[in-house]
Amino acid sequence: MLQRFTVPVLMLALAIPSLARSRIKLASVPSEYTPTAGNGVSEPVLMANFSFEVNQETSRARIVVDYMKAVVYEASGKKTVCANLHSGRFLFWQRTIIEPTGACIVSARIADHAEDDGWSIRKFRAIDTFFEVR
């Protein structure tokens, strides 16, 4: 699920010319999230997006950071992010949008199979499906 975190920023800071690059820590959030419903398995958290919001009446601004979960395949100590999740809106409905990263591929092919039951060989066609991590 998409989680939002906002950080206030003074509007004055936007008007001061930058003399050098600076790095300011905005927040610390856990790197993993355990959903309350489900099997209790932790899922990674990633920064999805950020934006600025300005309140013209008070001359203040803030940074809004969106965090998201990811679909991760883990094998032999290596983690691969297969897809990212974020919230989307369409009119009055809110839904979770899953965007594949391209690192994981699911493919299928039609294949001829044969099963030997000890008395005869039964031949048939089936769809074989494969999962591949690039």
C-alpha cells in the first residue's frame, strides 16, 4: 500500500540562492513492512515519488514523500524487484496499480507431453508456463 509522509519546509529556503549542494535528512522509515492481514511475511518498502505542496496564505511549503511496497523474488540470497505497487484513483474509486519492472518474465508455450502409466503411453498437449529472472 502507498503510504505518505510530509515534511514542512520554509518558503524562505526556496528563495535563497544555493551556494553548494546540501543534503538534508527528511525522515527514516522501516525498510520492510509487515501487512496486518496475510501470512505475516515482511515486504520491502521503496520510495515511490515525491512532490511539493505550497500554502500561499502562510507562505509555507512542504515535501510529500510517497512510499510503496514491491513484489520481490528472493532466491539464493539475491533479491529481485519484479514489480512496484502504488495507489491510483479513477473518479471515486481507489485501487492498487502494479507496474512490472521488466526484471521478471512469465512466459508460456504449447508443448507435447507423454505419460507412461505402466500399460500404455498417453500423449497430450499442454501449456507449460515459466518464470524467469533476468
